[in-house]
Amino acid sequence: MKSICNKFWNESFIDPFEKTDQQNGMPAPTGELSFDAVNLIDLPDPRNLKFNSFNLTDFIENRRTIRKYTDKSLPIMELSFLLWATQGLIKNMPDERSLRTVPSAGARHAFETILLINNIEGIKSGLYRYIVSKHKLLSLDFSKEKIEDLISGFRNINLVANSAVTFLWIAVPERMTWKFNARGYRYLLLDAGHICQNLYLAAEAIDCGCCAIGAFDDEEINAILQLNNSGQFLAYAASIGKK
């Protein structure tokens, strides 16, 4: 295990003599994967969400990892808020950069959010992708068999199966490596932590439980999501449900 750590650490050093794709004049990778606008689902404006109370100090102090949820469905307004809190667009910038509700090295934001929806008011159970630029959902798949296969790829099957929704953060490394070369892989993993911490705090604000998930079968899930030949991969996940 030590050799793996050393290899990753050593090969992601900053090399002052190695030019990046950005320095070589290569165009920046797109800041969002393409999508079919026909299959988009509207989300309500998260800024219209009414909180019972709002005290950031309490949210930070009371934050816990919650693995068991009630069967109460999650309102679509609250899902909209969670998506905005984790990847919400504030401003687009040149070179496919953007300011969002979470920090990202070089404003590269090298993640796509896939949702496994089980119990959201007004939304059919299935797989969806969050379209950041539109603040909408893209329908991906409603196959019961595929969803069951995806759930089985997680070590804690019940955690995902009993959640109202599970967030899957798919890494798109080229967005980072274009600017940072191999160093970008370090930043990619750090950015995943920024996103998930925002989800924890946002979940606490709406009386939801959240559990970060790192234990899953990489090969199986990446195959189900058809990522194996794309260079993309599932980096992190988190389940959400009502307490």
C-alpha cells in the first residue's frame, strides 16, 4: 500500500519543465458533457426554499453521518436545493471555467453529478444527470434491472436502496489535467471533498441524513454507467434521506 501512495504522490509532483495542454495552446475541454435538451426536467428555484430555521453554526455542530432513513419522500424543491448547494452555477467564465457554490482548483469543476432517484416527489425513480448550466435534470435510464445492478455495486446495498436519492460524482479528469497535468488528479480528489461537505451541511439544513460513500465496485459501476472507455470514473457518492 505504501508503494501505491508513493507512486501517486511522486508522479503528481509539479514539474516546472513540463508544459500543460493549456500552455501548449490546446482548447479547453468542455465544462459540461453534452445533453439532449428534449429530455430535460425543470427544477424549482432553490432560492425560494423556506427553511424552518437557519443557523450555520448549528448545521456544522449537528452534522452527522446518517445511514438509516425514514420512507418519507423528498420534495423536489429540496432536491433542487441540494443540487444547487453542491454544484450550483454562479457565473460562467472564459476557457470553460465557472464559479459555482463549491470551490474548485482553477475553477475547472471536473465532476458530473448522476442521481439515483428512489423517492423524490413528482420524479420517476431512475437515473438522472444534473445539468448545471440549466439547473435541470436529464433523464438517463429507468430500467429496473440496470438500477438494481447499480445498487448491487455498492458495499452497503441497503444504504443506497433505501435512500431517497444517491448522488454519484463522476470525475472528468481531462478538465483538470488540461491545466495542471498529473497534479490535477490531486486537485480532483480534493474537490470531491468540497462537494460532499456542502451536501452534508445542506442536508442538515432540510432535516435530511447524509452518508458519504467510498466503498463500491469501481469496475462494475463504471461499466454499468458506460464509463470504462471514456476516461471518466465514479470518484465518490453520497446517500440522502429524511431522518
